Amino acid sequence: MPSRIMPLNLSRFLKQSGIPLLFSLMIAALMVPPARGGLSSENVIVVVNGDSTISRTIANHYVDLRQIPLQNVIVLDDVPTDTAIELETFRDKILKPVLAQLDARKLSPLARVIAYSADFPHAVKIKAHADQLPEGTEKKYQRPTASLNGLTYFYRFVLTDNPGYLSFGSNLYARGKFDRHFRNPFSGELKEKFEAASKLDQEQKPAESAKVWEELQQKHPEMPALALNAAKAFSLSDEDDKAVEMIKAAIKVGWWSSSYLKDTPELDKHLDDPELQKALPLMDDSPIAWQGPIGFSGAVGWATTGRRVSIQQGGTPYMMSCMLAVIHQRGSTTSDAVRILERASQSDRTFPKARFTFGANSGVRAKTRFSGIADASVYLQEHGFETEIFRTVIPERPGKIAGSMVGAATVPFNRTPLNLVPGAIAENLTSYGAAFDNASQTKLTDFLTAGAAMSSGTVAEPYSLPFKFPSPMMYAYYARGLSAIEAFYQSVLSPYQLLIVGDPLAQPFAKAPAEIVDIEYLEGEKSKLRISRRPLNLDVPKSPAATVELSINGKPIRTIPAAQNIDINWPADASGVFDIRATITGVERTEPRISFAAEIETPGPLATPKATIVQTRQNVDGLANDGSLATPIKMKVECEGADRIEIEHFGSVVASTDQTSAELTIEANKLGGGPLRFRPVAVYGEQRVQGKVLVDRP
């Protein structure tokens, strides 16, 4: 029998589904809003320079390739044309308008990536913030130039004129050494209690410390480290039942590392508990030198321990950001940028057999990150990946490469091509990798041209400081299943100068559930929308389904446990075509997501507008390859009883008629090249009824 959307008794639902208790607790943890993360197409906001046909072209292609919801596309007018702009200009012309649109469209709960299309400034001058910093040695390295996406990531700091993002560890989402989980996250009285419990542990007084740890855990049950500290103390006090209870409490709120449980004698002795035995295989057995990967969420904040906490509880929020392409004489051409995005979009869940390579030559650009290579290599090898440390400028050994960390001012791609597989990531530590007005040094776009799905570089002199560049662990986290953009931000402690370019959704190693979702409208006395899951027999790594997220016309409706069938009672007065999206989240610490979308037409009281293309555009070849020489499109529209019929492209009306049937002409030469997606809309007074999207392909 299908399950209707209604308030659910979660524990009863999970019990009836035959799911083991600890597995159910892990699913329950995923359902808590601060614990949801990961990335799929509905989480990406594409921002377009409306005055640039090149920017529109890149966006047209990416929206089509990745099935980005049309309401997720924001077109800005009067975008500055300089490659570097002032802080106030960025805030007023770019950042604030984008955030205002997110709020107006109610997209904030889903937004996790702001992806700027081409033809945007690359750098922002932040002297006003740098001048606020105290004098000292550090200030020399806190340079007054930031990247476009770096400042977007730190949007909260920018809006409040807080220069804190210039600090060397400003990105709390970035992973750190494993012991960071257990640092004191508190201030005031709670900080003193944490320190008191730690002192009791050092004095080998576990019975006394257990009481303090339990008290802290009861006040902050969302922090698994407190439960584990209590579990160790109870174990040393021979209170085995309490120790097991606390281990389960840690797992319930998102503790993933089975390796830590097994490597800690006070905890390992309790893992023969039947429920824990069922939970352990679902957990992560990665090495514990570093914190494990975690999916990103923009709707929560991040604590000093690297965990998600609500913004109301003091968490620091971020918004991942990148550019889709840099079209420049020292960057990519429009055609090349499209090819790069097309290649990346085909890489998801392909699990390529390829190695990860790390540069370790004698130059400072390589030596700066050398200390982290060993941990990354061990992590990758533990998960079955081959690694290579090369002493040359670029890997010379034949064979496929899934990731390459380079450290060189100039990379000789013409002599030694990189054999990068689709979806590979590659980047370089050098000063001017994203300074496109500077002719020196290899640019990040050269790595994209060589086959990378995403790369990065600094927009101004960063100095050879490891915290301004991705750590070697980025490649380990990517191989573990994170999306490309999550892997980048997961590994950079101070990313404000780093320009990140490419496909943020690339995720060749994501272990998403191997399922397919059918979405259908069932008409009857009580009409309903049915969401049905069925298995997809793929011989690839995968994870069980944990939850299903539902959205209608881009607005999140509900997140529920992954029922086989879900019915939504449909209102009788709903007219027109609705965009329905169902996203399945897997039970994996990287929270892999796979999204399914459908247009559903419902026979409400108002007629649905119909549109057909009767004359497609003809593209006249031009050097820009941006559709600027395209001929007009002719479209027939009809809708009985409508006051007006409009045709929208990226939310803007490009043609309209007051007649109920007409042939409209659309000037396509201003809309960019690539696939153009049009939405017919019928206007009835103040009510708007959508029709099905039409796509004109060149």
C-alpha cells in the first residue's frame, strides 16, 4: 500500500519496515535539518550576466546538461565588466541582488552553491576589510584581494563588514586532524565544565568525569564527541550499560567513524552489543588521522569542531560558490568551456579505474603541501585507490589519472599531456593561477582544457601558505564520494583568494542509491500525485536509501523516510503544469543524492497554455559562438480564456500576446547559444498558470 504524506511516527514506520534499530537511528539523524547535506541539481543556483550572450550561452548549456530547475537561474543586469571590482560594487551589484532573489523565490533552504556563469569579475578589492586587521606579521599575508566565489562563500562576513574571513582558519567547514572532534567547543560555564571533565580524565577519575560528561551530553545531545567521552569514562568505571547507551547516542546524532570505535579500547570492548554489530558495517572504517568528509549544507552553521550546528546556536554559515567558466584570452574559449562542462556532466557515478598523483619536487610550490601527502595516500590506498608521488613538474608515467596535485609556476601540458579521466580534478599551487590579466604562470583553465572537471587558482599573490590552497586530503574526500565543489571547500582553511572553476556537481565516486523514481499524476474522485521508487540493477558501489526529499515548483515540501510509494493528495483547483522533483539521499557519510524530475499537467479549472515551435533559429557561425548571430524563433501559443499568454526564458518575458491564439516572434540573438528553454505562462487576472517547457536546440 502506498504511504501518504502525513505526520509520520518515525520509529513505528522504521520498525514496520524491518530496519535495524541503529540503522534507523542513523536515518533519523539524517532527517534532522542540521544533518542534511550533499549536492544535487536543485541545490545549485546559476547566476547569469544578463548583458552577456557568452554568460547566457554557458548557462544555457549547463542548465540543460544538469537539469537545473529554471527557478534556480538568476539573471543580473548591469554586472560590472572589469575583471577586478571594488568591495561595495560586489556587495551592491552582485551579492545582495542574488541573496534577495533567493529569499524572494524561497530557495534559501535548498541553495548550497552559487555558480556564476562566465563574464563576471574574477577578483574583488577588499582593502577596506584588510585595513581593519591589527598590525603584525599575519597582516602581510592577508592580502587585500579576494576572489568572486571566495567572498560569496563568506557572504555573512561581507554583509556585516566583518574581516574575520581573512583569518588563516576562517573556513570551519574544512576538515582538520581527527582530534578536532574532541576539542572544547564551548565558552563560559560550559567551557569550564568541559575542562573540568578533561582534568578528571587525566587524573584517572573516570567515575567523577563520567557524571560531568553525561551532564554536558544531556545539555547538548547533538554533539557526539560528548557522548563518546562519557562512554569512555563509564567504561573505565565498569558501568557497561551506560557506556553502550552513550555509544548509541553518539551514532544517533551522526557519529560515523567505526575505526575510532574499534581503535579505542574503552569503546571496542562494547562493540559486541547486537545493535552495534548491525550498525558497524554501515559506518565508515576510514583511517582516523583526519576528520572524515561531510556533505555541505548552507541552511546551517558550522562549529569550531567541524560539526553542523544551527545558526541560532552560534554556527557560522557559508554558501559554496564557483564560476562555471572563465572566457578570456588567457582562459577558455566559449566552445572549450562548453566541452569541459559536457565532459564533466557525463562522469557521475562512473567510478573510473584511475590513480591519484601528488607532486613532490624540490620547489617551494610543491614542498608547501608535501607534509599532507602521506595521510592522503594512506586514506586513498585504504579505499582501494592507487596513488603516485612524482618528482617531476607533472606526472609522466602512462595511465589514467583521477586527480593530480601540482606545484609549478609553468606546467608543460604541450610536452606531457595529463591523461585525466572524465570527472577528474586537478589544480596547482602557484601565485597567479587565476590572475588572468597577468600573462605569467599556468592558469587554472589549462587544467580544465587538459580534462579536469574542476580546478582552482588564486586571483592575487597568496604567498606559499598551505591553508590558502586545497590540502592533499581533497583528493581523498573526492574519492570518498563528495561532489567536486564540496571536496574543494572541504580542504581549504582560508579560501578567500581562491577562484574555483568548473562543474560543481561532478561526482564520479558518489555512492548514491541505485534506484529510479517514477512520478505520475493519478486522476480520480480524489486526485493524487504518486512517487514510486524501484531498484536499478547497476553493478557499482551504492548505498541504501535513507530519505526522499520532495519539492514542487522548486519549493521544498517534505523530507520523509524512503518509503516505496508516496501519495500526495492533489488539490482539485490546481491548474497547469507543475515541476515535481524527488531526491533520494543515501545512507553514507557523504550523503550522496540523486534527483528525479518530471513535469506533471493537472486538469484544474483554468486552461493550460500550449506552445509549439514552428520555426527554429538558425545560427550563423561567428567567432564568439554565443548565439549573437542567431535568427528569430517563431512560436505558436494558445490558451482559451486567458487574459494574456507570455513566453519566459530564465524568468524574463521574451514575448507575449493578449490574444488567446497567436504566433510570436522571439529575438534569439540576445539569449545566448546552446539549448534555449522556454516556459509558456497563461495569465488570468492575478493568477498565473504554467505550461510545459519547450527546448529549442541549435
